[in-house]
Amino acid sequence: MYMKLIISDKQKKEQFLAIFQVLKGCTNIVTIIFNDNHIYIQGMDKSHVCLFDMKIMDAWFDSYEFCNDDNKSISFDSSTLHTILGIAKDGQDISIFYEGDADKLNIELVSVSSINYNKYFSIPLTEFESDILEVPDTDYDAEFSIDAKKICEITSQMITFGADLRINCSDEKVNLSTEGELGDMLVTIPIDDLNEYSIAEDEVIDLLYSLTFVHKMCLTTKLSNDVNISISKDYPMKIAYDLGAGSQLLFYLAPKIQ
């Protein structure tokens, strides 16, 4: 197998760094599956509470090369790649490549000018097997789109007070709340302040989720301007990020039993 990815665009570099910032909070090992026109990542946290599912199309990258023989996937430590991506400076291209049956993934940070030195890294690959789960399309009881900066701020503040997040949706508003030994916190979000909102007719949705995981999923504002959240009493919560160029990052989180 031969593959080479190049990211030059500043916003895309920030997005790619943010992707692995979020993923490393869910799992130590990430497996990338390569296809002719996209890369695919799916996995779960150790407790099997949270599922992440990501597809990045070839057009998202500044350059995408892939030639397959028999091996289409590689697995590696997510924190290590995140650390390397964080070293990249403005004006440096990020090149990630793999060739043959090597046991390392190569990363190059190459400057287009002489301001920054070129830097070269290799990280060991690991053996890791996991089944790919089919995620069916679902009609959710309530769906809303909220500014990424706002939901990031809310969950960052709430994590101080409690371990669970209660989401209550009605025709007029969305309430986010948590409670713990240090006190309670309630955030009331008017429907008019949401970018999009829909709820099943005459329904009031009241569900409880792990705030720890929701906070990890909403940890950064660099993935997209908006976060799309879908909930239902019969299905896991879906948190969706539109990465642009037909690419997306999805998280699924099972509700807690009340």
C-alpha cells in the first residue's frame, strides 16, 4: 500500500489537529481505513459508551494519493499524532505518508520559506482489530444546531458541577442542566438562538447523558462553526460536525438509564 496526504491550508491544518484532539480523548489507538476517494475512521471508547465515525473525502486534502495492494488500514497512537500536528507552524505543509509493508507512519512538516526548519517524524504502527459497525439512518425526536463556541463554553462550565448532562427539549426552548455536590447549573436556550431546531409534535424530550463524554465531543471550536445535536429516547445521541468538502465527524452516545 502507498498513501500520501498533504495539508497546506491553515484552516484545514487546525481542523485536522482538532480532530485528533477530540479522538485522543476517546481512544488511545486510531485505525485509518484508506479508500480511493476518502479516509475512514471508526471506533469506540474502552467502555463502549461512545462511538465515533468519520469520513474525510480526498477533495478535503490539498493532495491525496492512494494505491492499494492488500493492506488498506493502519493503526497508531492518537496522542502521538496529535502532538506532532501541534508542532506545525504557519507556513508549514503537513505531509503524512506510508509505503509498502512498513511498521512506521511518516510525518513531515515542510516549510515553504526558510523561516521554520523542516521537521521529520515517524511513529510506530500497531496491530489493532475492530469490527466496523453499520449505523442506520434514524428519525430523531429532537434535533438542533448550535454555535460551536457556545456549546463548548457551556459544557466546559458544567463539567465543574456534575457528571451527567440532562437535555430537555420543548416547543419553546432547550434546557441543559447538571447537578452535583458543588451545586447545580441550568442553561436555558431560546429556540430563536438556535441555528436549526425541530421536535416531534407535542413532545417534551427529557434525556440524561454522560457529561464527561459530551464535554470531550465538544472540546474544540475548530472543527466547524456549528454543532448538530440529535436526540431520541430510543437511540443514542448523535453529535455531528460538518468538516466541509463532503466530509464529516459523527459521535454517538447512549443515554443513561434514569
